[in-house]
Amino acid sequence: MLSLLSWVITGLFVGLIARAMVPGKQSLGLILTIALGVVGAAVGGLISSTIWPTWTNDPNVDQMWPGWIMSVIGAMIVLWGYIALTRQSERA
């Protein structure tokens, strides 16, 4: 249960940071912001494990900031994709 709560809280923070960094209006509620952060963290983790495979095998607590940065970058990528998909459907 505590693990689920940490995913939700982390997803919320990552999603809010990504939304603040991407320009324009995003009509996302709280649940979608949390989902954005969680999915973005997964995307960022995949990207970082591809670029730095040895770093993800032995993460150090003192070096957790790259994980947060990659999570926010992943969330921004997911958000740009979401914006592109929803704007396409609004035009049609």
C-alpha cells in the first residue's frame, strides 16, 4: 500500500513539473496529471536505461536526481504526445 502511495505522490510531482515546463494550456485533471507523471517516469526510465545501462543497475541514493530529471523529461515527452493527439481529435 505504501508503494502505491509513493507512486501516486511521485507521479503527481513529476506530472505537475512537466505541465509547468510545457508551454500552452493542458486540460488535465488531477488523475491524468498523476498518470502523466507515472507514465513519464516509466518512459524516462526506459530512456535512461538505454543511454546509461550500468547506472540503472546500481543506483546510489546520493545520485537519485538523474532519475527525477529523466522522469520529468519522460513526462514532458508523454505530455507533448497527449497534446498532439488531443488537438488532432479536436480538429476532426
